[in-house]
Amino acid sequence: MTKADIVSKISDQTGIEKIAVQATVEAFMDSVKLSLTEGNNVYLRGFGSFIVKERAEKTGRNISKNESIIIPAHNIPAFKPAKTFIEDVKDNVSVK
């Protein structure tokens, strides 16, 4: 499902124009990104949490030059689904 699909689905369900829904979805995503770049997590009860995870420094390998490199510690965005979200997916999605 793409962002356009989400916008269409919300527009169909609510009767709100697609342009307004798209602006709202984009504003939501911008708010989440801004919050995470400022180091703040976003908690949506019943859905999940957008969090910032810290990755420790580690040793990697540059295969083409056959040498070890140090990958510095860094932060990455992550999503942790709520327990109810996980249960809904477990109960309703069939493996193909």
C-alpha cells in the first residue's frame, strides 16, 4: 500500500477531499520526522511508537578492499507496534 492508496482510502471512508487528506497525512509524517530528529519519541496508543534507537559502534568489512572499517555509533528511526496491533496482524494475516 502506498501513500496515495492511504489517501484514497481515507478520502473514501470519510468523504473528505483527497487534497485535504493528503495535506493531513503529509503534515502527520512531517511532525513524526521532526519529533524524531529532535530526539523525541512519538507514542500512538493502540497503534505503536515511533522511536529513536541508538546503534553502538561496530567493526565492519569493506569487501572490495579487504579491510576492516569502524562504523561509528549512530541513531536510527524505528517503529514498535502496540500489542493489540501485533495480535490483530497475527490473527488476520495468512501466510502465502
